[in-house]
Amino acid sequence: MKKFSMIVAAIMLLTMLFSLASCNKGIVSDETYYMYTYDTRTDRFIRSRSALRFGDDLTTFEYTFIEGELTVSGVVEHTEVPNAYTIICSDEAVDLVTARYKDILISSGASDDVLSMYGTLAAAFTPRTQYFAYEKNLFAGDSVEMFREAGADSDSFEGVYRINDQEDKLRFRGGNVYAADEDGYYTVKKGYYSAARGILTFTSVNEDGTDRYEKGVLYRKRYLMAKITIPTEEELLGTSLDEQLQNSDFVSKINEDISDYSGKTIAVLVERFFSKDL
């Protein structure tokens, strides 16, 4: 009887461990990851029609983007540092995407000068796109809006953040957000924040400390809290398929200061990301 009880206990333990392992899985195949973006008007993340789906063993992909109008496919390469999935489009997919971008330029009323430069824009298209993985989410470099300064504690979500398209910096500390004063000290309150279930909520304030509103809408934004470990021997890649005509300031800044960030894990705040179960 004692032996039987031990067998039952062992089975229960194995079942529990298997269950925990299943719950802690990161990126998986044969699941659809939809892109989510925070909408200030509704104060929630909105799911778009852009979607990424990996095939068996995470070695192939299908990516539907431009609001569901185009689907491309190809192969996938995974790296441990950074934890990222690089999707590589086929030659046929490159032709489809560059042609679609030309249609977008025309329909958006691009000038003749811009259209005449289309060849240059098409040549700049890269069939290799890097999507960072953090827990069960994926995001591209151009989705990072703020990231921690390089340092010993750069993996902490509290600290000084560089802003993607600005030279100014913000300090997140004790639930409040500060900008630097004329002497370089972070004393100018810009807002406050809270964090729950991996999402950071940042609310801006006016100079008098009251909540900031724009056109009657509270100026608030939510971000996915994530981390990226910077490689020691190579640079990060560029923009996502959705944003081929836009540079990734985050990637550019990291690559410019790669000696400072090399080998470090840094906290990032992400404004758009892919998730299968948000």
C-alpha cells in the first residue's frame, strides 16, 4: 500500500510539473499572435488585423499585415541573445510587399518627387525582420517607445528612460515620473504610473500637478513591460514589416551606443506588440 501511495504521489508530481511547464511556455507554433495597440479614447488595447503565426518547430511563418490586406510567408531563425525570432521573406514576398507599398504611396497622395524615389525606397526594404520575444509576447524594435539607460540595474523597470524619438529623458521612481530640471536633477513631475499584469500605465500631469487632458480625453498611455538582452558581438536589426518606411529610433540608438549596452539586459516599454491571449 505504501508503494502504491508513492507511485500515485510521483504521478501527481509529474502531472503538476508538466502543467507548470505548459503554463510557462513562451512563443509556440500553430497559434495566431495578433498585434495590439493602446487606444487613448477607449482606454484599452485594440486588436488589429495584423497577425503573425509560426509553423511547426517555429521554423516557418505567415504574416498578415497592412490591416489584413496582405499575407507573406518565409522561414524563421531564432536567437537566444537577444531572445528573438527573425522572419525572412521569400523573394516573391519581397516583390509583393514593395508593390503594395507603392500602392500605399499613391493612394495617400504622395508627391511626384516621393514616387520618383520609389526605387530607392523599395531597395531599402529588408526581407529580414527581428521580433523580440518576452514571455508570451512579440514586438519589433520600432514598437519600443522608451528604454532604460545602460547601467548595472538597467533590467529594473524603475530608473531613467531614454525616449525613442527625443533627447529628453524621464525617471520612473516610486510611482511618479520626473523630467530633469536645469541642474540635471529629476525633480520636475511629469506624471505618475502603476503596473499590473505586465502592463505599465503612465498618466501625464500639468504643471500644477493635475491630470492632463487633450480634447477632453485623459492623457494616459499603457505599455507592455518587457526586457531585451543586447548581444555582445552583433547589432540589432531594423524595422518591422509594417513600418518599412520608418526608422526604428530605439534600434538606431542602441547600435550607436552598442559598447555601453553590449551584454546588458535592459527594460523597455512597448507601445505595440503581438499576443495570442491578451
